[in-house]
Amino acid sequence: MKFEALCQSGLGSSFMVQMNIQNLLNQENVKEDIEVDHSDVGSATPDQADYFFLDPTLETAAANLPKDRVIVLKSLVDADELKEKVNAILDKEGIDHD
């Protein structure tokens, strides 16, 4: 499985979200191999990842991505929101976590 964090330029905020997701997966003791990466929203394609994380201002730019696989984060720095949304995906996919 692959998670992709997206931002306008594919540098700053998407890299921060990528690191936060990786840390969260470690904290949740996820044993399954989940790749986490980041890129710019303009070059993101549906086959690039299983789930895409982005902020609300980029929803229009991500219109080419499957809506059921786009995870909109109201705040890119809210650890509780990220945990809730990542855990919902893990539960949906049947992936064990703490």
C-alpha cells in the first residue's frame, strides 16, 4: 500500500505530512509495509498511490484523483486529525495497528 502527501510545490508541507504519517505508522506499530511519499499535486496521478493526503485548498487541483482515495486534512499540523484519518484507512483496509 502507498500513501502520498501532496502540496502545491511538492516540497515543504507535503514532506512534513509524509514524515508525520511515517511517525504515526511507527507509533501505531503497523507491521504491514506501507510506503509513504510526497509530491506536487499537479503531477499526481491515480495510479501513483492508494491514498492521497492534502489540504482543502488543493481539492480542485486534485480533481483527477479518485474522491474516495483523497484524504483532506483541515490542518496539516493537527496530529489528532491525522491519526484519526490514517487509523480509519488502516481499519478499512484491515491493517493491524495499536
